[in-house]
Amino acid sequence: MDGVRSVTEQLIREIKDTEEYFKYQEQKERIKEWPELKVQLDEYRLRNFELQNRVDPANLFEEIDHFHKEYEGFREDARVASFLDAELAFCRMIQGIYDNIMENIDFE
């Protein structure tokens, strides 16, 4: 288990050295300069998360369409777009790492 911990710590260091992590951290700090915008961004992210993780598919497409229309102008704000782009790139990188691990481990 010590080997796994050691490799995990190395993986964490490597992740923190990536451009995706750096840009995400930079955007996260930058958005804090506008507290009201951060509150709106957090609300947007929470609603988006809840929509993506709904179990009941009834009216899901209409709700997603409504959500996108409701926040269309908000997403056009360059500060918001920069943060969301950086967050998405970082999340995709982490998801890729997770997927690679799970594809290569015999786990049912």
C-alpha cells in the first residue's frame, strides 16, 4: 500500500504541474474578485450539476433547453466563459485519468 500512496502523491504533484490545473486555479482566484458574479457562477454550476445528475428523465430536455436559454447572456460574460472553459478542461483531464485507471483495472 505504501507504493500506491507514493505513486498517488506523485500523480497529485504531476496534476498540479499541468497547464489545465494552473489555468483553473488562476481563473478560480480571478473570479473571486467579483463576489456577486461568483455567487451567480456557483448557482449556475449547482443547477447544471443537478440537471446532469437527475434520475427522472421526464421533461429533462425541456429543462436543459430552458436552463441554456436562461443563462445564455450570463455565459457570454468573458469572465464567466474563461472560468467555465478552464474548469471544463481540468475536469476532462481528471476524467481521462479516472477512465484510464478504470479501463486498466479488472473491477466489476
